[in-house]
Amino acid sequence: MPKEISLTGSEITVIKTLGLSGALMFGEILCERLEDMEDSELVDTLQGLITEDYVITDASWIRRIEDVEKAKFKVNSVVLKELRDALHPQRERGRERRRRRS
């Protein structure tokens, strides 16, 4: 049974910015698209997402914004369905209702 994913607002923002297509995004572009987010918040959020294996990177570690700018990121395709459900919980509830009526 897949674990239920609970995301913070900043984690949702980063995942939506990366996109759910599984395509790579350069860190420099990610930083540009998230320029409203504080650098330290972005670094902390990415560290958490990488630790949970929700986001994959080619960098050995992310500790500073400079590390983020030099790295490449993508959403982990293994947990893609669970992340979609976490981003759109009402869609999952609708599926459950349909199963019960059957």
C-alpha cells in the first residue's frame, strides 16, 4: 500500500514548478521561476523533497543556492501518481466514491 504523501505549501510550489512530466529542469531556471521564494526556503524545501525521494537531482548535495543553480532536478517518476494525488486530493476522493458504488 503506498504511503500517503503530505506536502507543505512550499513543497507543492516547487513540485508544480518542476512539473509532473518527469522532464529535467536546470537549477538556474528553477531559481528564476521561484524568484519570490527566499533562497534559504528553496534550499530547505529541495533538501526535504530530495531526502523523501520525491525529487531527484544530479548534485551530490544541496546546501547553498549556488548548488541549486548548478544542479538539475526532476520529479521522481516512481512516486508520480502519489504526488499527483497529494496535489489534487479531491480527484482521489472522487475515485473512492466511484469504487464504493460499484
